[in-house]
Amino acid sequence: MKKILLLIVLLSAGYSGYSQQAEPAYKASLDSLKIFIDPLQKELILERLVKEHPGDSFDQYRATLVDNFVVAKNSAKALFHFNQIAETARIMYVGSVATGIMAFDLKTAETLIEQELANSTNAPEDRQFLLHLYSQVMAKQGDYKKAFAAIKECYENAIRKTASLTAEYYYLMSKTGGYKEALPELETAVLAGLADYDYNAELKSAYVKMNPGKDPDAYLAALTNEFEGKYRASIKAKMLNEQAPNFKVTDIKGKEVSLSDFRGKIVVLDFWATWCGPCKKSLPAMQMLVNNYKHDPSVKFLFIHTWETVKDPKSDAVNYLLTHNLDLPLYMDLKDPDTKKNPAVSSFGVNGIPAKFVIDGNGKIRFKSSGLTWPNEAAVRELTTMIELCL
């Protein structure tokens, strides 16, 4: 009897050995932040809560507000609220914030990264990450000397020198006069599919300097054709021939659809969730892909929100897409109240998201992938090739 009474006392006192800590009394106000699209309205709510509860941490909500102001292209507000986040926590958010601001305000992005490079709370690996970002923003401003100095420190201290980091290092080496040493590595980048327009232009420039009188366009075309042939063959080797389940999901109007509704069409599924960082990071690339096929009725995209963690997942998902200027065909895979499972994602045996499936017109799964493919151009190239192989 004494043991039972002790347990009752512990539970009533908020003992957390068996459950998570109680939610704050103002959680309803925090949840209301998801309702509003205008970041200025969110700002008013958050500032009121911060003032009323000065001892509590609102870093994650402040980070969401920063993201909203980045999307609204209000760099001053974004930087202000970013600086309200605890110094030790800012490294978790600086990458997405700096990358977002970089798209429209390079000077503010530069200021932000320089500030965080001077942050004494960051670990050595954090400095590596920040140097990489700083190199990118300085390159975009055309200051290749500063960009190369940053990538050089980053590259020389990197424990693992990835192919993409190596390509950036030699690209900037070439831009600062080291084209003789950089040319073979730029060739490698093209053959690995890592070169974009700027890399290709620098490759041709370095080639002309090393081979005066020779045709740089023919040289690049030969490298590109070699890569594309190998790349297509490597993707084709991953083709599957599995029967897809006739899953059911609902669109944002509540209409139920199933795989059989898209018979004869190529269907691209993307299982995602608003709490999933890699899922959200992959969506801009998916928007590029959707735009490329918007006039092709033979290809259909379903962005299926699943594994929800909030009470109103549809509003949460719609709000995220709207506030990030994403126009993607949204479908909901809501948890079954009896089984406590999300039926569509479960029918595909998915263990982690983002998870993508490419299904042909006969209902066969021809490709599947999980995780984030980066950068965006690489993701678009991969899925475009998969779709073309299904035609």
C-alpha cells in the first residue's frame, strides 16, 4: 500500500521517469504560430511569450521565425531573430539560414557567417562547416581570393575530402590562377557529374590556357557525353520490377485517390513530413522537377505527408508549402486510429524518409530511393533519368 501511495505522489508531482515532462501552459499559443503565414504576426506572438516567460527557451520557434523571414526575403529581421538564439544553438541553424539569405542578400549572408566564425562556442568541425559556407558566399560575390583562402583551410583540414569538396577546391584554385594544377581535377568533376555551368566555363578557360588553338567546346562535349553515357547506365542498373501496392491517400480537399487512378502514367511518390529536415531540404529540387514536367500529362507527382507528429497535419503541411513558395501536389497519409500506422507508407515498407518511388504505367516499382540527394541539380538529374527510363 505504501508503494502505491509513493507512486501516486511521484506522478502527481510531475516525476518524469515514466513520461516526458508536462507541456507548458502556453503550448496553445505556440501551436498558433503554425496557423499564421505572415511572419510579422508570428513575431508578435513569439515576442509576447518571450516577455511573459523570460526563463524559458524559445530557440526552436525563433529558428522557425528566422526561416519564415528568409523566405519573405527580409534579411534584417532574419538576422535579428537569428541573433536572439543562444550562441551554443545557432550552429544548428546557420547553414539553412545563410544558404537562404545567400539567394538574395550576399552581404548579409557574409556578415552572418563572419559573425559565426568568430563565435568561440563553436567546435573545430563547426569552423570547417562555416568556412565552406563563407567560401561559397565570397565566390558568389566574385571575391575569389577570399573564397579560395576559406576553401583551402577547409580542404586541408578536412578529415574526409569528398568529391564535391575537392571539385570546389580546384575550381577556386583555377579561378585564382592555379589552372595548370586544377585542370585534371576539373575534368574529374565533369566525369563525376559534379560540374555546373560555372565549373564548365572555368574548365574551358583553363583548357584554352593550357592548349591554345584547340576547341574547348568540343573538349567539354566529349567529357559530358562520356559522363552521360556512364551515368545513364549506372541508373539503369538500379531498375526494379516490383508490383506496387494499390495504396490510398487523400488530397487536400479530402478526396481519396489510389494508384489505380493513375493507370498508364508514370507516378513519382515522395513520402515526407514537416518535422523531417532532409525531406524539407529536398523539396526545392522536387519543385524544379515538377516544373520541368508540368506540361507532360504522362507524369504525375504525389507528395505524401506521413508519420505526422501534430494534431492537424494537413494544416501543418499546407502552411509549410505556402510559407516556402512551394507549389507541390500534396496528399495526406494519415495514421489509422486502430492500427496506429500510416497505411500508405507502411504498404511500401518504408523505414525512413524522405523516400521516393518511381512507378511505371503498369503499376510496377522501377526505382526507389531514400535519404537526401544533394545538390539540387544532382537530385533533378537522377530522377529525370529514372523517369525517362520508364517511358
